[in-house]
Amino acid sequence: MPEITKLIHHYLRHDKKFPHVWCPGCGIGIFLGALIRAIDRIGYEKDEVVLVSGIGCSGRLPVYVDFNTLHTTHGRALTFATGIKLANPNLKVIVIMGDGDAVAIGGNHFIHAARRNIDLTAIIINNSIYGMTGGQSSPTTPYGMRSTTTVYSNIEQSFKISELAVTAGAVFVGRGTVYHAKLLDSLMEKAFLKRGFSVVEVISHCHTQYGRQNRLGSAVEMMKWQRDNAIPVEKSLKMRPEELEGKILIGVLVDRELPIYQEEYEKIRERAKASAERG
Amino acid sequence: MLLQGNEAIAEGALRAGCRFFAGYPITPATEISEVLSVRLPQVDGTFIQMEDEIASLGAVIGASLAGVKAMTATSGPGFSLMQENLGFAIIAEIPCVIVNVMRGGPSTGLPTFPAQGDVMQARWGTHGDHPIIVLSASTVRECYDMTIRAFNLSERFRIPVILLIDEVVAHMREKVIFFEDEKIEIFNRIKPTMPPEWYIPYEDTPSGVPPMANFGEGYRYHVTGLTHDIRGFPTSRPDEIGPFIARLHRKISSHFSEIQMAEFFLTDDAEMTIIAYGCVARSARRAVIEAREKGHRVGLLKLMTLWPFMRNAVERVLQTAKVLLVPEMNMGQISREVKRVNQGVAKVLTLNKVDGTIITPSEILSRLEEAL
Ligand SMILES: Cc1ncc(C[n+]2csc(CCOP(=O)(O)OP(=O)(O)O)c2C)c(N)n1
Ligand code: SF4
């Protein structure tokens, strides 16, 4: 059996009724591969991994894998994850969200989770659209593009999720695409190993909704677009702003140290106990 | 010990084994957060102030799923924000306690005055058919006891339990006596004992409550807010959804006697019975004593479990009562239920006040006298 098949057999749930819900060719499947490879390389026990997701096509991911899995409410995955991590700090808590999930309905939770620096990894699968509900515009739909709720044209500016995460205080932020599979693997591994709030934005394609409405072609063509329009962060430093127009920066955007919530809270407990003893 | 209602709730939670609190400040519930922010870290628990009430209940559910008893506390506006996640805790069967210290509404309403306007919201606020347990308290000591009871029922039946408190009860200071040898029963969720490969997380049991494995204890399973099969996986099969939703209701409806709690004060021979809860029950008790002094056969049924509604208790007082009086600080929320049970047997009177002031004993007395 090839290595990858063995991995899949090891981590996928066998009692789950396949087929999965995703369209053939969807980028979420490629991401799932990267997730499994990163977890396997680090060697986490299945019992210590918790996958938490919101609602959307991306939110359906955890059900297929053999970890502790939690499919929450739309936009709120990070709040549930916060409770899990604080209640049991030994768990490796990974949160998977769609772009609408993370920065529309869940935008407030996203910036606050980053600011608090709780030891979680947040992964946003950014496909520029609301996939599950049938192709409505999302906060990441680019200006001028079509969706089922912006048939004349999207007149809003889009969020840059990774840059938002940097500003909000995440200690690790990386952006990759489902085309750049090797980079994605390494970003995920780095994010998982980083202590504190780490973010990986995964640029993906929704050819059935976003692609079709904007005549962007098949899944393969959309992945070629990712190949041709992604610029590594290091290379971008030497480029002029005009050259970066419409491009996506990929790689590590930030990797820094800030006080981690749980470690700080441990100090609070010590103080609280000392003051209780003093009466 | 002189204690405030909100402080008693916080202490009751700790006594029940609560070790996680997530909340967002709101009058008149804030003291619960403040006390727990001091007390929880002393006992290796966790207090966190979240960015809003949606996040607060999300974190509480997450903590409970990871095995720690958890609570949040809020008031009307925050309680409204919690409704979606409340439904999640119901369908995923995750124990947790939500305190709602009621203010006058709608909207921002009347933050610092008492009202009982959230009785129906507590029952039906989250969408879809669902069971729920809602408790109330009239005294500071009851704030303590009912908080413990809320945790116990929540753990026992794997359901969120709502504690509806009146602003005056939450902010009142009363002498509370805790006896050294007091026996307080604490119930912890039943965990699976079978090996993980045999564990079927949402399998029916005689009680209708499946054992609950905490995340991280070796029982890997899926938890979702979608309708799910016995393994926890999403399903849209009628033959799986029907029994699942029926079980959710049955686990509560087959245990009414364990869940429901009321006090009968001089009701056995009462021709007129007052049905009240929260602070109104205190005024009603006073009114009963005064009416008895005047020779009227009046009694009080004090509801401590608001939902599931105590049909049996109402039927019991209906054996003698020709008149039922339901004074409430709302436009008539429990009185509707009383009328539904009454079915025309007795005359049901209401006394409704929604101006932010409490219902006094003399107001209840004069309403009674009108009916005499
Ligand atoms: C409170 C609430 N509002 C709306 C919805 C409907 N809804 C389901 S998924 C979704 C958007 C999903 O888009 P995104 O988060 O980008 O994920 P994708 O499906 O593209 O992976 C919406 C609006 C919901 N489930 N809950
Ligand atoms: S709708 Fe789009 S995002 Fe959803 S599964 Fe299909 S291709 Fe993927």
C-alpha cells in the first residue's frame, strides 16, 4: 500500500458513512491531506487532538477524521475551542473555519482569540465565497466579482485575513494555497508546534460556486491561478506595490513571542491562592 | 453569614463543582462574574471574560465537553444572544448552567429593576422543538441551593439548565446559615465504562441519558449541532431523527418527579391558592399569612421549577381551590400555563405588574379580597 493510502486509512473514520459532502475537485480535500500529514509528522496521539469547526463546507471536515471532533455553530468555533483548551490544556486544539465563518459572523471571536493569545491553531479555508449556502458573497470576495447576492458586482472591499490576524496579535501567521502543497504542509506543522495563537490561511478554490459565477474555469484552472498569482513573502519584499496588485503573499507573515494566556493564567492562580491564604 | 443573592449563586456553583466560568459583564448579573473571577483561580478553576455572550456560552460548552463543570451568567440582552448556542448544548447534550438575572425588557429595557419577563424566552427562546429545565429562587439561600440543583440536574440529564433570578433576589442581602454537617448531594455526569471501541456516544439507555465521555479521555467521537445518529454522525434519515428527538424529550418527561420542585404552603384546605415564584412568592407568603389571620382559607404554591411546567402541583391545589391567583411581574406568562392545566375547573385570576416595582403583599391581598 502506498504511504499516503496507509495514512488515510489510519486517520479516516471507517464507521462514517462516506461519500463525503464535498464537490469533486474541491480544495478542502487537498487541505485535509495536509492536515493529516502534519499531524502524523509531529506524531500527536489521536486522543490528544481536538478538531473544532464552524459551519460551512469547511466545517464538515472534522467528521471524517478519527480525533475528538466538534462541529459547532456558524462562526463560533473559536469560542468552543477556547473553553476546551482552558479546561484541558493538554489537548492539541485545532480550529477549522471557512472565510465567512471566521471573519464575517465569527470576526469578533477571531480578533479576540488572536488578541488573547490562547494556545490554539486556527485554520481558515479561504475560498472567497459562501460555498455551503450556494455562492453568496463573503467578506473575502474581491471587489468587482460576482456572487449570487452580488450579481451586478461586489462593491465591497475584501478582508485580508492573514494581515488581520497579524494586527490582532496572533503569534504565528502563515498563508498558503492548496496548489502549493509542500508549503502548506510546512506551514501547518509550524503552526501546530508554535505555542500561542497560530493562524494558517489556506487559499482554496470553490469552482462550483465562485469559479462558475466568475467564469474562472475548472478546479485545475483555478489552481493554476493560485500557482501564477502567489508570491512568496521574501520575494515580495523586493517588489513594488504595483507589481503586488492582485497577488497573494504566501509563506510566514509573522512568527513572534507574546505572553500566552494559559501561562499568564497560571500566575493568576498562584496570586489568587496566596491572597486567599492571607485571608 | 450575610450574603447577596448573586454571591450565593457564585458560592453555590463552586460547591457544585463548577470550575469554569465565561461571561460578559451585564447588570444585574455582574457580581456573579466578579466573585468568580476572584474565587475560581483560588481553586484551580478558570474564569474568563469573553468578547460577548455568544462567546461566553460557546466557551462554557467547550469546557464542559472537556470535562469541567461550567457556567455563565447574564441578563436579558445577553440571554438573547445565547439562544443559538443554548440549542447547541441541548442537541449535543452538553451539561452547563446559565444564570439569567432578569431585567425589565424588551431590549436594553430596565437594567436595574426587577421583572419576570423572560419565563417564556427561557422555555422557547432557542429555535426548534426542545426540552429545557428552568429553575427559580426566592431567597438568598435558595440562590445557593438552586444553583447546586441546576448543576446536578444538568449533569444528570445532560441538558443546559437555566436559573431565572429576579433582580431583587440577586441584589438582596440576607442572613444565610450554612450548617457544618449539612449534607449536600453533588451529582457528576455518568461516564462510559466500556472500552472505547464499544462506546456509542448517543445510544439510547433506559433513562434516555447516554453516558458522556469527555474529550481527551480516549473515547474519540463526533459532536455536532446537526441531527445525528447514535454515533454522533450527521443524519437526515427519518428513522434515525425521530427516535433521537423523541429521546431528547423522553429523558426529561420521564423524570418529572426528579426535576420538579415546589413548596406547598397551607394549600391542603385552601379555597384560594396563589401560584407564584421568585420574589413574588415572598410577597405571596406574607399575603397568605395575613389572609389566614382574617379567616380566609388561602394557600401558596411556590414554583421552584418553572419548566418543565409543574402540571401535577397545579392539579394538586385544584383539588380544593376554587380560585387560583397568579401574580407575576410580566403580562402573564406562567398564568397561561396555569390556565392550560386548569381547563376551567377553578377561576384563574392574574395580577400583572411591569413597571419595575415588586408586587407587594397588600396588592396581592386586595386582589384576593376582590375575588372573595
Ligand atoms: C447563524 C447562522 N447563519 C447562517 C447560517 C447559514 N450558513 C451556513 S454555512 C454559511 C456560509 C459558509 O461560508 P464559509 O464560512 O465561507 O464556508 P464554506 O462553505 O465556503 O466553506 C452560512 C451563511 C448558519 N448556519 N447559521
Ligand atoms: S461548494 Fe465549493 S467549497 Fe463547497 S464543497 Fe463544493 S467546491 Fe468545495
